[in-house]
Amino acid sequence: MWKAGANLFGIERRNRIMSHLNERKSLLVQEIAESFGVAEETIRRDLRLLESRGLLVRTHGGAVLADDVKAEVPVEIREGINITGKDAIGREAARLVHDGDTIILDASTSSLFVARHIKDKKGLAVITNAEKVAFELSGCEDITVISTGGILRHKSLSYVGRAAETVLGGYHANIAFISCKGFSPERGLTDSNEQESDIRKKMLQCSEKTIFLCDHTKFGRVGYVTTARLEDIDLLITDRAVPEEWAKKIMEAGVELRLPGNGRG
């Protein structure tokens, strides 16, 4: 099991629960409570709250990951899922950004990690529909941040809708960095919200190159709306080696596969 302290705030504890649930698919109340050094009733309250958000299903003595593809994980929970992997992906992605570039960052937590690693760039323009990305870069005087505006989605803190898409259509970027809910070579990039999917499609249209940020928790998961086909992206950055049959299909589609610190996957 994982090591954790008893002094974590509730939201941080729930973030870690969801992170490990994404890894293991099921957890027991007793082992979670022992790991955090808290009472089992505290964990049961956490699980009830997470279940009310559609993120998991409680079972006798534990919980399993929700299978409902329409369930959307709030941004504050997503930020705590696979932090190490997303940070490594963000660092690798930042290496592909050069001074003077114009880039697009979507409202995924993976893009937020990219933002955290590009703060030393000069003359950069960043177009984003993400409140958190704009705030992250707000103190960088050498980076021009362009917000799409639009309708604010409270669960993801992202701007969507026709107004946001119209703003995007007026710009041209060197690179678009995007993520999604789930991925497989056969189904491509899928999402659980049509508005988020639509704005990502627009981002692809406005960019010379598309880089897909895909941490391993997205492998094999499927949203109900298709955002992009495998052939629509140029580079896939992930934090773990993909299955051999996936690697073959990705290569056949002409997509570069890269692991952090290891160049091509």
C-alpha cells in the first residue's frame, strides 16, 4: 500500500484516494484508513462524497472506480491523480517549446504541468481556455497569455462554447498541447464532455503540430465522444511504455511516441 500521513487535509486525502483508485481500480476502507492513519468512518465519508460526484461506486468494505463514461472528474481531484507521471510528461513537453513560439494549452491537468515547466521561456505566447493555466503563467513577464474567454465550466474551470472557439479561430499556433479522458489506438482520443471535445478539435485546426499528453491512467479508458483520431496527432508523450501492439499501431499511423527522458518510446 502507499504511505501517507494523518495530517492531510480532506481534499488532499480524497485526491490521493482517487489517484490510487485509478491505479488499482478497487480499494478497501480498512487499508485506506490504516495508510492515512485516520478512522474508517472518515474514509467512509470521503467515499460517500466521491460517490456523490460519480467518481466511484462504494462496495461492501471498499470502493471501485466508476465505469460511467459520462462521469467527469472535477479539476481539483484530477490535479492529484498521477502527479509524478504528469509532471514528467509536462517537463518533456516543455523541452519542445522554443523562445518566440506560440502555443495552445488546453484545460487538462497535463497542460497545467506543461505550463509549470515553460516559465523560463522568452517571447512566448500561450493561448488557453484554462483558468488555472492563465493563473499559473500570470506572473511571467516574458510570456503573453491569451485567454479564449467564453462560457466557464465550473467543474473543469475551462472556457468553452462558440465565443471561445471563435477566438481560437483568429490565431495560429506552432504547437497545440491537448489531453483527453481516454485513449486507445482503435478509438483515438475520447472525452466525456462535448463542449470540451469541440474546443480541442478547434485547437487542432489552429496549430501546425499537435502533441497529445497521455499519462497511463488514460490507457484503455473510453469517453462517449471522439475528439481526435490517432492520425490527427503528431506526437504522443506518455509516462509508461504502451503495450507492444499499441506501439506498432501508433508507429503505423505516423505518430511519434515518446517517454520522458528516453526520447522515442
